[in-house]
Amino acid sequence: MQVYPNRFNATLKKGLQPFYLIFGDEPQQKLTAINQIREVATEQGFDERQTLVADAQFDWSTLLEATQTLSLFSSRQYIELELPTGKPGTQGSKILTELSAQNNPDILLVIHGAKIGKDVQNSKWFKAIDKHGTYVPCYPLEGNALQQWLMEQMRTQGLQVTPDVTRLLAEYCEGNLLAASQEIEKLCLLYPNGNPTLEEVEQAVVDQSRYNVFQLIDVLLAGDSQKSVKMLYRLESEGVEPNIIMWALTREWQTLRALQASKQAGQAINWNQHRIWKNRQGMYLSALQRLSPIHMQQLQHKLNIMDSALKQSQVERPYVELCHLCLLFIPMSLENFALI
């Protein structure tokens, strides 16, 4: 059974499952879900806890022993098993499948790790565990989903704020829910009355937003110049290599050019061929409406110049030039800017 983090606590209160699968690349949601399980498990007598990490040297017999051995002072055991890669291997898959069949009410097993793909979710061991348990996918939150999460967190901690405060906090902590939780705790300490104004929050919080190159591409496709510049600034401060961003921009130009060629030929766009899922097709259509063939030619020319200069280490301020390139995706005129 799949349950998203925002509904997980309510589901947990209905009763513990023998197995929990918590995977994703959003650490705050994972930590919150695990802490919620720990709390309920303690209340229900799972007072002995073991923590295991299934790395390359892990002996899977350790997990079997943990499920079969109880101390003299405990009748119920809580086990956390971290799968760093999300893949237990042949031996681990066999043991996890066997454990799912036993379904011991005195053993609670929580398996967690980084983001997993459909290959893992369709594996025999995962389906066997999921059949008797709960799967909680923890993905980064953006837009309205992020604002709703922030509103719920602040409400839970006694803060009553305006929508403007929520939007500001979302902007400052996008991609970094751990930082968002810390900022909310800070606001609770600074304003115990629970009603900080927008001006007070602006003075109190620190911009700790974090982004990746793929999020930058989505913002460029959507045509948001202001946010793309902010993302570039954050990526530079985090030490992301300019070549990585250059690779992403070039790849995106190639995709857009192929889509544009299909439209010019009067052909229907084959989204599957370009591996563009339905939830992102609207962004590409929006970009194609803004970018004419002339814009695409100009962008190709600038990309070639930048690529050559980076390879020859001739760019003194690569992120400034990358910013110019990103603005061409909007598109914005760079007649008053010197590239390279």
C-alpha cells in the first residue's frame, strides 16, 4: 500500500503494519516518517530497537538473527534496515521475501533508503513486503505542495501566518526541507505569540534554498527568468561544475530542436521517443511557442561558442556566461551583453 508523507501520520494512527518501506531523495520527510513509526512502536511495546545498514559487506544472516532473537527484557523488536542503493542483491532479496511470508506480529521491520526506480518497485521482494506493509515515497516538494507542507508544519507548531509568509519561506527553503524545519523552529522561539509579520520573518530567515540542474531546466522551459537566475546563483554557491550545466543546456536545446523539427514537418510529436512524460509535456509546448527557429539558431551558435571556450579554459566568469545562455531560453535579448 502506497501512502504519501502528508497522509502517513493519519494512516499510522489506524494501526501499525509489520513492514514499512520508506524511500526517496527528500531527507526531512524520511526522517519525519521514521520518527513517527518509532514513536508509535514504542507506545505499542516495541521497546528493543536494532539498526542495520546493508552495505557491500553486510551479512544478511544478521537480519535473520535479529528477527529471531529477543532479549530477556523485551517481547517485541523494532528493526531499521537501511538499503543505501535500494537493491538488496540476490541473497537479500531471498531473505526479505522469506520474512514477508512469516509476518511475525512481534517484529516490526522498517526498510529505508534513497530514491528507487520502477525496477525496484516491481521486484519480487519489494512486492512481497509491500503486500503486508506500507510504502512511503519521499520526493522533493515544489510549488503548492511545498507551501501546503509549510503551512501544516507551522500550524502544528502553533504559528499562524499569512499566505505571504508561507510563500516567502517556500522561496527561501525550496529544495531544502531540513532548513525549512529549522527556520520554523527559529520562528517559534523568536515569536512565541505565534503571529510573526512578513517583515519580521524577512529579517529572521536565511535563504537556504537548494536546487539541481534538472530543476533549472524545468524553470527555463517554463520561461521564468527571475527564478532561473536565482537557481544559477545557488548552483554556483554549491560548487556545481559549469560543464554539468552546459551539458544540460545543450541536451535541452537538442530536444527542443527535434520537437520543433517535427512541428515544422507537420508531424505529431512522439513524446515517448524523446522520453518526455506527460507531466512535463506542457512545459515543452510552452517553450516551443516562445522559441522561434531563429531563436534556436542563435542559441545553438552561443552554445557552440561557450562549449569551445569551456574546453579551452578561456572563460573567466563561467556562471555569468551561463546566465546569458539561460536567458536565451526565455528568450531575452542579449544585444547589450558581451558573451565570452
